[in-house]
Amino acid sequence: MAAGLTLTSDDLRAYGTPRAKAAGWHANYYPIEMIRALVGVWLFGGLRMDEIR
């Protein structure tokens, strides 16, 4: 639970070409705010059976 609540963009796998990664370019496919929101729903929705629905 603590890992999901303190999620940063460095915790996620970066995408891009090997050349871009070697140059230090780091990006995520989705914005970190959206990923944090989904992680929150996933973590707290699992506390009760029908929470997400």
C-alpha cells in the first residue's frame, strides 16, 4: 500500500528508442497524475468487493 501511495515517475518503466534512453530521455506513456489516480482506485477498491463498480 505504501509503495502505491508514494509512486513517482522514476518507479515506472520508460519507453522510447534505445538511442533516446541512452541520451537520458525519460518519459512515461501516461501522465503520472493519471497513474496515481488509477493506483489509488486499485488499492482502495480492493478493500471491499464491489467498491470499483
